Amino acid sequence: MPTLLRCLRCGTAQPFDPAAYLCPACGTGDDGADPGILDVEYDYAAVDPAAFGSVPARGLSRWSGLLPTSVGSASLPVGETPLVAAPRLASSLGLRELWLKDDTRNPTRSLKDRATAVALAMAQAGGRSELYCASAGNAAVSLAGFCAHAGLRAHAFVPASASPARVAWLRRFGAEVHSVDGNYDDAFAEAERQGAEHRWYSRNCAFNPFLVEGKKTVSFEIAEALGWQAPDLVVAPVGDGCTLGAIGKGFREMVEVGRTERLPRLLGVQSDAVQPLVRRLRGGTGYAPDGTTAAASIAVRRPRNALRLLAEVRRSDGTLLAVSDDEMRAAQRRLAREAGVVAELTSAAGLAGLEKLAEEESLAGRSAVIVITGGRLDDDDS
Ligand SMILES: *Cc1c(COP(=O)(O)O)cnc(C)c1O
Ligand SMILES: [Zn+2]
């Protein structure tokens, strides 16, 4: 049962309310300040650890005790993606074991579907029929696909630079495409403006407090597949910070309810051209001016869920690092040729980052999971 919403910036708690959005005191955090993102807290004592995940349900509804809403069976089926062993990559990295959590096998090919399923359930429970999001691709495609399936209207705000392959997916699913002059951050601002004006339901994971809850279910599935154990390391690419922040939260909650015993170290990977969170973890400023990368899904210059991400990384004794586009391209080829998994460029940042960590410290005897967050190929992917 969800009980409270606590602001990650000022710490103020309010009773759980499915209509809440940002902290009323902190708001959007304009002028470079962090927004007041709300975090859902639950009645953890009421969750029976032995029964956690073992209910005879499918997809996200297996985790209903730790979700803000029930995700009915009418949704496109989400999650239950395979944990793929990658022994060839493990041995070259010096790891004892390496797995790839292949979230490209979601309905629209990315982990974003876990958040979208929650967004649709919340929107429908509130009687809303139009949803919006800002996205360079996957979040919008996910929203478009789920809305097509449910008969709802999707508004996608995409930066003018979005890849034609991704925009084609939006049109295929019948979404309304709003092309915004500028980058992802400009598209985000425009989406929030129009969304509020028309009272559409937000599928912007960075602001809507409930979407991270969908994303964290990837952690539950990883631990379950490992016999309710956390691996030593969990690796994911980082843009706004919602995905890895959610992964950290999922592992913490399993310890909280007594299902697992320890936390994995989190390794977050950014592009070296746009690495505000890497800089901020090391004490610098959290804003990345210009710099371009082909890893569009993590090219976020002003990350909104920074407080969550940094808190989870620190709690886990983890770290953040940056890789170049060339390193991502090489990792993308290795994932295909040495593990049989096709990842999009952004997702390949995970392996590139783990390779970099292996140069800095020995990974001998350790186990790691790389979350393969998306598998949509763009026209320039080789
Ligand atoms: C959105 C996305 C990410 C990054 O998620 P954030 O929540 O923005 O940090 C990583 N990989 C892929 C494929 C994505 O679509
Ligand atoms: Zn606040």
C-alpha cells in the first residue's frame, strides 16, 4: 500500500494522492535549482517477503504491494524479460558472472514500457484519455504504442533532432507528433506547458512521481532470477536519472521488506559529451552546456531526477562515469557479436562503462548485471 509522498528536495511528506505531481513548495525548480520530485513510500511492514512476487499474477501486477496503482491485465503485457547470461563478455572483463537484463523484449522494445504501463493505469483510473510526454524517442514510442492499444490519445513532444526512425514509430502507432525547435530540454519545457494547459496526463517520468515505480520492477525481476540475491554490480545508462534511480530504489525496497539481504553497487553511465551527473557526483555543477552525442536517449543537459539518482548511487557505494560515442559503438558491436543481444547505442553505454570500470579496478570474483534498456536501431546504426 502506498502511504506517503515525500519531496526529494525539501523532505516534506504529504499523504499519498494519485493526483499529486510536483512538491507544491519546490515546484519545477526553475533557474537551475532541482525540481521537487515526490517519492512514493509504502507500508513496507505489511509486505510479506515470502509472498512477494509469488502471487499468481503476470507482469507488473505481481508487485502490486509496492506499486501506486494496480496495473490490470488489459494493459499490453510488460516485463518478465529474460536475464541472459553473457559468459564470453564476463571472461574478457574478468567477472565471475555477467548477465544482460534484456528489456528490449518489452512491447515497444524498451524499459520505458514499465513506466508507461503505470502511467496508463493512473490516467485511466483518473478518467483521463489524452496523455503527453517529451522524448527523443523511446518514452514517446512507448506512450504511443500503449495508447494505440488502449484507444487513448498520445501527444509526443520531440526535439527537432529526433531520429526519423523514431518519429516513424510514433506515426505508425498513430500518435500526435509535436516537433519542438531545440533539444530534449526544450521539448520537455514545451510538453509541460501544453500538458498543463490542456490538462493531459503526464508521462514525463522525471516529474510524474508514479512512473519511477513502474521502472523499479526491473530490479525485482533481476533479484528473482538470481534466486532473490542482488548481484555485486548493476549497470545502466543515465539521462534524467529516473531509470538507475528507480533500479536503486527497487533493490532498497527488497531489503526493506526482507526479500533480499544487500544492495548492489550501482554504476551509471553517461556520454562524455553530456555528463552533468558525472560532474555533479564529483562536486561540480549539474548543468551540461553544449556537446553532442548520438546517444540521444541520455543526452539530457539538465537532468531532473538528479537528487534521486545521486542519493541512490551514493547509498549503494556506486559510481558514475562517462564514455565516448566510439566506445559505445564498439560496445554495441560486442554485445551483438559476443552475447547475441542487439542493443541501441544508448544502451550499449552500459557495457562501455563496465569496460571502463574494469580498467580502473579489478572485477575478479564479482557478478554484474547490465540492464539493456532499449533495442531500437536508428538509421545510422551499423
Ligand atoms: C530513457 C532511456 C535511458 C535513460 O533513462 P533516464 O531515466 O533518462 O536516466 C537509457 N536508455 C534508454 C534506451 C532509454 O530509452
Ligand atoms: Zn519540496
